[in-house]
Amino acid sequence: MDYRFSQKMSTMKPSVIREILKLSSDPSVISFSAGNPASETFPTEKIAAITADALAVDPVKCLQYSVSEGYPPLREELVRWLGQDYGIDFSHNSLLVTSGAQQGIDLVTKCLVDEGDTILVEKPTFLGALNTFRSYNANLVGVEMEDDGVDLASLEQAIRSSHNPRFFYVIPTFQNPSGIVTSLAKRQGILEICRRYGVLVLEDNPYGDLRISGQPVPTIKSLDETGRDVIYLGSFSKLLAPALRVGYTVADDALMAKLVVAKQTTDVHSNSLAQIICAEFLTRWDVHDHIALLQEVYRKKAGVMCSALDTYLGGKVTYQKPQGGLFIWCTLPAQIDMPTFCKEAVKAGVAVVPGNAFYVNEEETCHSFRVNYSTPTDQQIVDGVQILAKIVENSL
Amino acid sequence: MDYRFSQKMSTMKPSVIREILKLSSDPSVISFSAGNPASETFPTEKIAAITADALAVDPVKCLQYSVSEGYPPLREELVRWLGQDYGIDFSHNSLLVTSGAQQGIDLVTKCLVDEGDTILVEKPTFLGALNTFRSYNANLVGVEMEDDGVDLASLEQAIRSSHNPRFFYVIPTFQNPSGIVTSLAKRQGILEICRRYGVLVLEDNPYGDLRISGQPVPTIKSLDETGRDVIYLGSFSKLLAPALRVGYTVADDALMAKLVVAKQTTDVHSNSLAQIICAEFLTRWDVHDHIALLQEVYRKKAGVMCSALDTYLGGKVTYQKPQGGLFIWCTLPAQIDMPTFCKEAVKAGVAVVPGNAFYVNEEETCHSFRVNYSTPTDQQIVDGVQILAKIVENSL
């Protein structure tokens, strides 16, 4: 028989990034295109020790069905840590463990968005979120970014010209793909404007721990003294390891009741062993020591990438020095056609992601590309940038 | 601010079963209400050995981002096994690893169902599936069951009186909650009728390995020589352990391309360590030996439950002797009010699930309740049935 797909899914295509990822799994291609954390940061021995202990001491806890809300000791550890380090108040909020923060984006969208409803996003923004929003047939509106976060006047304008937008999706710290850190003033401005128009803020913070310079800026969630106006997403993907698929969503209790029902219908609960690994890691060791290690690795790798860009592409590429995260947003002179550049780069053995992949409208012209410095080795970074430099030279 | 939920989620309530599960986590309550496999069947030492090896030999494979389709060696092992034992032909079909079969139900619904579209289900059927369908605002139509599966005339009638139903969801082997095995003739009839009207069959087979008597019946999927008309769902939840959250979906390649995109937007990929555990288990050991062990445990437990029902409720309860699975569907005389009976049972220390929880319309009267024999100990089975018998006696 012939298949008729749902309207929401009928226009969906495979994610550009995941297709590029597949290409870049060719070991001869230097991958600047992934969003993978550096594998050398994985605390493998600690994870192995926790796993062995858990299976020896209480296998039923590791293997039997559990509750949808998440493994209770993990939820307790997170409430403690997020309260202490991220200023999140749990007096009227609770925490749901999700299968990666990606599932948090999915469940929030499922609970809040009808087909055709508007979602506001930063321009550019995380492709994985855009695709989730698209899979619910949402109307997406991108809001222009400045060096210190979204342009507030454009945000207000976008809200006013949309019919009842459901939420504003924002990655305020080390944004993917731009690397931008939203300033405190703009975080306050975002909350004030969204609140004034009854628009929720969906704050995604997967990279917050990966600061390599400068001072931490409070989460938008910590500025929301009502507890009702910001939904907060976090993840263990960059802190411990992505294949654990453990993330979390913090929301007001009324909203959480709905999110838990959505979670039940989606995958019942997240993998228990992975939740136990995360909980025990937070319990047995000081997470700040581990974060310091991560920051050291990323500081070094970002330094190598910036040096290479300055050395081989100085005067041709424009970029903001990263304060953290995994990405640098590189802008080339306007006369270089970006899709052609990226295709030539892959052919020459370096995968980068064209900036338009992070736009609501992928057809729009973009003179930037995203590079990742956590996946490649130092040598690959130097070699890869040299290859890119040659292509730029030939294109000018 | 006040929350406005999406239409599809606004009427959703927490699953009755999961709420009952919470009640029955009180250790003083004997739980006949769960759908948990027997914990003593978990191959804990083998899982611990695989995990230790995998983390020692290739930690990056266990911990780094992977592909949405699933861990390739697991997909290969499953293709081999499902081809051999379940007659599934992969020449134009492929397999997606999901976070439990529940996620397969979710993704199939997301890809095929617009709000208001009709889904046909057995009456009664698995509550978890009903809730997933409800969370997409589907129009649900239940089709009456007979002792050997759905009534075919009712199925055809239901299709004809619905506007373009999207699929028929069916658990043909050891159905949850009824325990019914759909006969081969009816499986052929279901496929023939659905095909004639262009309705897909969504075959869910989580219990297929748990046969305790009688001969295996071919899967509906194996009868579908076109490969296009049946989507097949399987799970490791009962075979190895549910908290791994590993299931799989088999579908025609055209449909699979859409399912993979939906999977990407939902949780990127399933937990890798769990997928490696499943793959290695199928590689290192003969799964038939493990299945024989499971069958032995369940045969014994089902025997204890049937003896207790016959001894203490003989002549009052009607039920079909299970050929496998985890459940027995018990019907009481019509003068007993089922919701009252179930409430009194929990108060007296035994949790069972009222049959109407498995109906499309939960308000409809049902004279049956579901008992599970895999979770309680033998002593709890005997004690629990005696408690139920007293309540029945007092209600007549």
C-alpha cells in the first residue's frame, strides 16, 4: 500500500548535520562539523566502577522498570547542584529526567505547541531544536543576534507581529552555533519582554559548565523569581558522556505534571543504569574537580583552533574568541559562496557546517560556517584550517 | 503566567497503571497490577560482564554520540534473529533501535497520524499504547475480541465506518491485558482485511518469547510478503531487562526513512551501553537457552496463579489458561462492581487493574480485571488470591 504521512512529518528531511556527521565518519575526513564532546574527557574508569558496583549491589534497581520522573537519587542530586551552582529555586518547580536534553525540547514542544503555533528562536540556533519544532509543524521565527545575545528590539517586534507565540527558545551560554554568551542585561531584558507578552522562555544550557575564560553569568531561570516563566534544560552529554542520553527539564509543577505524562507515553522512563551513573558521579566525587578538567581540555583545544584561524585565515575570517562551549562561528567575505565553500571543503577532506543550516529558512544566504574544536586532534585542527585557508584563497 | 497546553495534551491524564504502580510500590501491598518481568530472570552477571568488557575495550563506542538508526552490530544481530525465528524478511525492510517498544509506538503514531485521524485497537488493549495514541489526539476505535483474537467482522465493520483509519494496532501473541493468542487464520484474516482497505497493521510483539505451552504461531509480519503492510515492534524489556529501554521497529524502507527522522528529533539515539549489552548478549550466547530459562520461570509462576485462582475463586472467576506472556484476564459475575472491587482489593493489600482501564472509553462497564503473575512471589500469589476471594465472597 502507499503511505500517507502526517502533515507535521511529511515535509521533514534528515538533519543536515547528521548527514554531514555520516560523511565525516569517513576517517580520512577531518571533522570540524560534529558537536561531539572531546572523548578524552569521558570519565571512563569512574563510569566502569559505578556500573560494576551498581550491578553487584542492587541489580533489580538497575534493570527493572522504574518511574517516569527519573531515578530519585539523581533528581535529588540535581536539585541540590542546580540550586547551588545555577541559582535554580525548586520551591514550586520540579525536575524530570529525560533521554538527553533533546527529549526535553521534544516534550515541551509536544505539551505546548499546536500545529501552526509560533515558536521564536535565536538566528542562528541549534539545528536539532529547529528540527524538533518543525516535526510539530510549528511556525518558526528567527530573531537576529548581536555579539551579546539576541537583539531585544527585534525580539519584542517578533512577539508583537506573531499571533500568541508559545515560547522563545534560547541558548544563552556559549550558544550553538554562534558561541555567543548573552549578557546579564539581555537575559533580564529577555525575561522582562517575554513576561510582558505572556511568552514562556525555554532556556537550554548544555554547555554552561564548559567555560574557558571570563566570569559565569546567571541563568535566566535563576532570574525568574516566580518560577513559572522559564523552563530550563540541562544535560550530562557534555559533562559526562553523550551516549548515556541523560538530560533534565526543570519546570513549574503545573507544567511538570503534563511533561511527566508526555514522558510516559514516549519512552516510559530513561535508561536506569545511565541515571545511576550520573547520580553516583555527583555523589561520590566533587563535580567541580571534573568540570575543571573539562575546562582545561577545552581551553587548550580552543586555543589551538584560534591560533590556526589567526595564522592561516587572519584578515579573511571574522570570529568571536570563545569564552566556552564547543563551537566557533566563522564569517567569510561576502563574495565567497558558502554552500560551494563547504562542499569543496569536504571534498578536500575537512567537514564544516554551513551557517544557513542553523537558520529557520535554510535557503537564506549566510556567510558563516561553524567549526567545532572538541572533536579533532590538535594536529587535525592545524591541518584542517590550512586546507580551509587554501580553499578561501582560491575563492577570492 | 498561565499555561495553555496543546490541544493534544490538554486532556491527557497520568496513566492509571503508573499511578497504581506507585501505590503498589508500598511494600505491604501485593502487586498483581504491574507489567514487570520477573526480576529473577535478569541475566545480571552476563550484563555485568559485557558492560565491564565494553568499557575496558572501547569506551568511546560506549560513551560518544552514535547514529540514530541504532548500534550497527545490534541491528545486524536482530536482522539475523528475527529472520530466523520470526520469519521477518528484510529485503525491503529495515530496523530502527528505539528506547523501548513504547518509543516505536510513539514514532509510528507521530509519522502517520494527524489529529482526529482514526486508529483501530483491540478491545481491551495495552494502556500504554492507548495513552500514546491519545497524546496525538487520535480518534480511537476498539474492536471486540473473541477467544482466538479480534472479531474479523467487527474489524471490517470498524474500518468501513471510520474515515480512512491510519492503522490497526494489534498484539497477536499473549495479548496485554487479555492473554489471548490470535489464531493463524485470524492473523491471515487481519492482514487480508487491512490490506483490502489500505489500513496498515501495527504488530506489537513484546511477549512472543514467553511461551509456556502450545506451538508458536507465525507473526503477522511474516505473512506480509509485500513487506509494506505490517510494521513490527519488538523489545528487550521482557527478554533481558526493561530498564535497558531497548526496543526495535521493523518497517518498509520508505516508512523507515521517516521514522529515523522522527527518532533524531526525539532523543537523537538510544543509550549505547544498553544497545551494546543487547548486541553482545545475542552474539556471545544462544538466546534460545535464555528463552528456555524464562519460559521455565513463567510456566511455574503461571501455574501457581492458575492453581490459586481455581482453588480460591473456582466457579466465581472465569479466565483463559495462559499459553504465555505475563497476564491473566479474570472475569467476575456481573453483579460485582469492578471499580469498587479493585479499590477494596488495594485497601485489603492486593493491587489489580480494573479492565476498563484497557478500554478506549474508560467509563464503559467491564466485569474483568487483569492480574500479573511475573512480579509477585509464589507465596504472594497464594495470599493475594485468597484476599481477592474474600472480597468476592463479601460482594456476592
